[in-house]
Amino acid sequence: MDPLQTEGLPPWLESMFTSELALAVFFGICVLEGAMLLRFMPSELVVPAALALIGSSIPEVIAIVAIAVVGTTVGQFCLFCLVRRAGREYVLQKRWFPITESRLERFDGWFDRWGGLAVPVSNTMLFVRGLLTVPAGLSEMDGRSFVALSAIGSLSFQTILASLYLAGGHLLA
């Protein structure tokens, strides 16, 4: 039994996930998710959907988690660089950016209080995942440090999602 119901996925997306290009498509989706541009699928479903459609053997799980970590980190680094170059106001004016000024101020406070540690912690948390990329991009944080911290948090998040998917499959079987 499949713990993730994939009937709700658009047919074009399901066919891409099951094609020979599945891992490349998955990487692109992860880059979009990391850059906060993914609108057709909640980030919490990206890895479980890939496991359901591509496969969930141990080598496939490792590959999917690794691709998710690299893809989301690339996407977050792109957002980090955009914020660093264009500034906070530019990002807040864009319709694709899913956060208000007041909510971003709260994340600024988290970053001010916890510094770089807030990046991997926020990347592990549901609903705030990646939102500290903006305060990090506006700070004096080095790009390499951001990439390392972002990857650590993404590894934690993606591993948790894969583990929950696998545990759910065993519980439902």
C-alpha cells in the first residue's frame, strides 16, 4: 500500500516523475522549492512524492535525499544571492515571495538572536523552512557558510520526510 496518495498529482507531473528524466525533474523541483518558487506542491510532499513515484529502495532513498539536499540548497543559495544583490524591499514586492513584511521582521529577530544557527534549524522546521534565507542574505554571512548551514538543515528535513514516508509505508502495509 502506498502511504502517499498520488492520484491528485497533475498527470503531466506524474508522467515526468515516472520517466527516464525523473531524477532531473525532481532536482528542478527541489531548486524551485529552495528558492521559494514552488507553488503547485507543498515542500513537505516533494520527497514523499518522489519516493512514491520513483522508488523507495535503499539506493533510491539515498539518491532522492541527496538530490533534494543539493537542489534545495542551490535554490536557497540563489535566493540568498538575489536578496544580497537586490535587497529586502525588492523581494517583498514580488508576488512569488510568500511572506509579509511583519512576518519577515519576526524572522529578522530570530536571525539577530541566533545568527547562523537559525539557518539549519529553520530549514528543519515545517512552515518556516527557508525563510531565514532573506535575513541571512542581508547579513554579513559568508556565502560558503550559508551553503553549509543550509545543506545541514535540508539534510535533516529531507531525511525526516523520507523516514516518515518509509515508516508510514511499513505501518500501512
